[in-house]
Amino acid sequence: MSKKSKKVKATSVLPMAATGGFFIGLGLGALMGNALIVMAIGVAIGCVLGYSIDKKNGITYGRRSH
């Protein structure tokens, strides 16, 4: 019996990167005394980083053409 290799679907990195940016921004914001702005910047950087990784991996966020 031969085993057929399954193709693993690519998963999105964006939610994990945005959550990581949130927690890093929360920690740095508490150290700097301005949590809201630093937290928002961390989430924004995480989203940009996650989107660029997803785009490189071929994950789309719009409608798929049939």
C-alpha cells in the first residue's frame, strides 16, 4: 500500500501577528506609560507583517474566482 501525500492548505498568519503585536504593544506601553498609542502601533505593525507573509504564501482575503 502506498501512501498518498496530502497537500496541506496554507493557513493565515495575520491573526497571530496582530495578536502578537497587541501583546507586545501592551507590554511596551505599560513600560513607557502610554499604553493605548503603543498598543495601536503594535497591532498595526503586526497586521502589516502578517498581511505581507500571507501575500507571499498565496493567501487571499477577497473573493476567489471560480
